[in-house]
Amino acid sequence: NSNNHNGSSSNNNNSTNNAKINQLAKKYSRLSCAWWFIFILCLILSTLLFAVLVIDLLQASKSQPQTVGSIFIDGVGLDPRGVKIGRDANTNMIYINAHTTFDLYFAQGYAIAQERLFQLEIQKRASRGRL
């Protein structure tokens, strides 16, 4: 009789243990799903942040002055012989060769605007808190 009693007790213990194990498995399964969701969400957000930074960097590089090559500007009153805006290789100073006073002033304004665009872009970003 005592053997029978011990056997049913061990069955109760086994079923209780199995129920506890099943509860823990469900709990950790839900927890694991939550961690995967958070991980994937962080991965997506970091990828978006990286893309925004790359685009921002590309736009900032566009505001750098052109120091090599030539630009053709079609404007009113520009002499057909053109204007040459160059830079000294050692000092990086701008020099302008123009045939008319208007062309000289136009080229000077263009060169100054090109030089200051980076400064204006930096000031705009600093005022918006995006520097």
C-alpha cells in the first residue's frame, strides 16, 4: 500500500514540475521574442541614423568651394572672352583675370559667395543645433 502511495506522490511531483517548467518556458519564450523585437528595432533605427548622417555629410561637402577646374556662367553683360578665377597653389589665394569692370565685380562676388557658402552652412546648422 505504501508503494502505491509513493508512486502517486512522485507522479504529482512530476506533473507539478512539468507545469512549472512549461510556465518558465512560456515566460522566457515571450521574453526572448521581446528582446528580438528590441534588437531588430535598434538595428533599423541605427541604419536610418547612419543613412541620415551620410546624406548630411554629402550635402555638407557640396558647400565646399570648387578649387579645381573651370565653371561656365552664362550671365548678362559678361564679356565673351570670359573671366578666369584661379587660386595660387601655395597660398590658396584667389586671383581674377577679367576684361571688363562688370566681369571683375561679378567674378569677385561669385568667388566670395563660393568661399562663404561653407561658413553660412555651418552657421545655419549651428543655429538649428545640428552641427
